[in-house]
Amino acid sequence: METKHQVHNLIILDESGSMESIKKTIIEGFNEIVQTVKGIEKQFPEQEHLISLVTFNGLGQKLLHFIDPVSRLESIDEKRYRPDASTPLYDAMGYSFAKLRQVVENLTDYNVLVTIMTDGEENASQEYTGIAIKKLIEELKLRRWTFTYIGADHDVEKFAASISITNTIHFEKNEANMKAMFAQESNSRSNYSQKIREKKDTSDDFYNVDNSKK
């Protein structure tokens, strides 16, 4: 049986209290991403897409999915996504990267696409620092990991740059803007899989591939 190229979709989703006001749209957006990835897997049958979903807040991290085949994925709802408490972003990133890295470090035919979604900067981590996360991201970038950062209510580009992430989207907390953001995100995922098929560099310009057409 032919081995497929594995694409690991790691989504790190802020579940802190300030996300409560956009909870419904976030849930809808994540569920749309799932449908997008299912469609991409059909479009690129040589690729196997796996999803890991980690939500986080000051109460800890929740591993809602871990290397689950996209075909088996369930939608999240208000029972599974319940915003509360603070934003230990670095700890969530460090935890997620370490867990997935153990799975992929012995693979040869794979890519990892990391999507971080938050409405605020780090404010509560105890295990990881920004310097440690930046070093880890720079190391993983050399191993076919692509990092994207989607944020609101803070200087998204400045914060992302501080941890060596260049692929960013800033969104406003209203339904129309967030739907546009999720549409851009979904389109970028399809382009990412096309780059994998064509064996092109997947590290940068994740969200900017279509700017020339606008």
C-alpha cells in the first residue's frame, strides 16, 4: 500500500474568558476549517490530513483532538468550548509543540501546519518563556513546520514577530470580519497543500499568496 504524505494540522485555540463574546463565531469558524480540510484531502488524495486541536486558558490545556484523521472529526460546540480565565499562551504552545513533535520526529514524508488563534497576548504562563518559544519555533521551522498566528485586540504582527512567526492575520471582533478571516484562512490551506504537491517552500507567505490578485 502506498504511503501518503502526512499533513499535520495543529490548531491552538485560546479559550480564555475574553473569547466569550465571539464564542459562537469561533465555534462556527473551527467547524468550517474541518470541512475545508476534508475537502482538501479529497482534492489532494496523495495527502493524509490529521488534525490536533488544543484549547487553553488559565485552568490548563485541553486536548480535544490529537492526530485524528479528518474523516473522523466531530464538530465542536458550546459544551466543548467554554471560555474562562487567563491566557497562558506560551505554555499552550510549548505543550502542543512538544506533544506533536514526538509523533513526527521520526517521519520523513510530512509537513506540520500550526495555527494559533487568540484575542490577547500572553499573560499567565509558568513553564515557558517567550525566548524559549521563539527558539523552539525557529528550530521547528527547519523541519517542515509552518507557523501562523491569528489575533485580535493586540498588535498581532509585533507579537508574532517576537516569537519568529511571520504569517499573520489580524481580525476585528465582529461577525463579518471574522467570516472573512476564516475564508482567507481556508483558501490559504488549499494553497499550502498545492505547494506541498509541487514541492515548493511552505514556510512563508501563507496568508499572502493571493495578494497579487486583489
